[in-house]
Amino acid sequence: MAALEYASSASWFINAPAPIGNKRLRAVEKYDEDDESSVETRVEVGPSLDAVGFVEIPGGKKITFDIRETKGAKPEVDYEYIKANGLAVTLTKQIIGGRRTQYTPCRLSMIKPTGDNKGEHTFSVEFVALGKKVL
């Protein structure tokens, strides 16, 4: 039996209308994916309260990036522009040596800057997607 090899890194890409364009997100330090959909059980009608089936509850997908601030006046991606203009974008995750996952369409819902007196200046952005597919 062959030994399992584990993925050690992933790359994220954004595809947005001009002036953002199609870019690899190089300043992402950490990401988190969340699926808001769920499955619930339903019980039968009558004296028995046994569960008889499942119901899928639809929900969106959330992708959160922790991003390191870059020097200079022009950021890698102008997230403020994306949010202010309500742009719909596509996000793609490529596990190096593995599968690709695409989230589309996505809207930017939150930008949260953080920093400290030790020189750590980062911000979090949260995208909400309607769909997810494995490519």
C-alpha cells in the first residue's frame, strides 16, 4: 500500500473585472473556508417521533483571508475598491500537487485591519460566495 503524501501549500487566485484583473494572491498568510449549508432531520407525523428523513438547508460559502500589509502606495489587490464598487469576483484555490476549487460569484463583505507595536500589520477580508465547485 502506498504512503499518503500530504499537501504542504496552496495558492489562491482572484479573477475580477478591470482594474483588478486576474492575480495570484501572494500576501495571503492564512485562509479559512466555511460552508453555511447544513442537513437536518425530519420526523414523521403521528404518535411516533422517529426521524424519517433528511432535509438539506442551503447556505453560502465564506472565505476569509489574513493578509500581510505591503509597503508602497499600491496594494497587491485593492480590496477597498472591490468592496466600495460591489464587484463580483471569482476565487480559486489550487492545492499544490492536488485539486482546484473555485468559488463563484463572490462578494467582499468585510475588511478588518489589525496591527501591533511589533511591526505586525495585517488585515482580514471575508468573501461570501454563492457556489463552490471542484475543478
